[in-house]
Amino acid sequence: MASWYNKVMEKTTVRIFPSLKKQVNIYTATNDLTLQYVLNEALRKYLQDQKKRSLVKKGSWVDSLDALDLGVEKYLLTRENLYKRDEDII
């Protein structure tokens, strides 16, 4: 183990269900990842999602739009484009 792990990360014990551990072991083996990496990423994503959900609940609905993934803009929403099919818009 690299020495920087001890300086940056904190060691802890986590109890997980055996079936979940088996799934994670399969996932890490097939994707050449470590259990540590998968758990850190899963926790980070979970906390980000919780933060987004709390923003949606607290602010006005307009403020919450920034917290949601609304995708990408396909084309300008003009009156002319509003009445066209997606295939007809260049």
C-alpha cells in the first residue's frame, strides 16, 4: 500500500450484506477496480444526489433546476421550431 493513503484517507470498518459483498467483488474483478475505489465513488455519488435532492426541496422550483440534470439542448426553442418534428429541424 502506498504511504500517501495513510496521510489522505482514514481507515474504517464497514459491515455489508454478504450478497452485496459478492456483487461488489465480481464488479471489482471484472472492471479491474479496488473495493476501496468503488466504495469511495459510491459514497461520493450518494452524497451528491442527496445534496441535489435537498436543494430541490428547499428553494423555489426555478432554483432547483440548476441541481437537476436536464440533458443537453438539442436546438433553439423558437416559435418556428416548436411546431416542427425533431427530424425536420437541422
